[in-house]
Amino acid sequence: MIRIRARLGGGATSIEVTGHEEHAEQGRVCAAVSAITHTALLGLEQVAQQFPDLVSIDITEE
């Protein structure tokens, strides 16, 4: 199961995506969630590069 936790409030947004969808739909659900998540990160990274004095992004690969 894929679990998505979002926290909103106090001027902050936090999103955590964990898990895997196992065998359902031949991996399409997992691929869709992954694609959406990575697209959001890439978009935010582009904004940070265009406006480095206004936006900072820290992406850590573990």
C-alpha cells in the first residue's frame, strides 16, 4: 500500500509518500504516484533555480 501524509498549517506544507502498491494494476498505481511526486519536485527545483533569492530547495537522496 502507498501511504501519503500531508500536513498543512502555519504557513507550511509537508508531504510524505511511503510504501509500494505491490501487485495491483501491474505497478501502474505506483508509477503514477511516483511520476506525480517527482514532477512536483522537479517543478519546485526549477522555481528555486529561477528565483534563488526567494526560494530554496533541499532534496536529499538516501
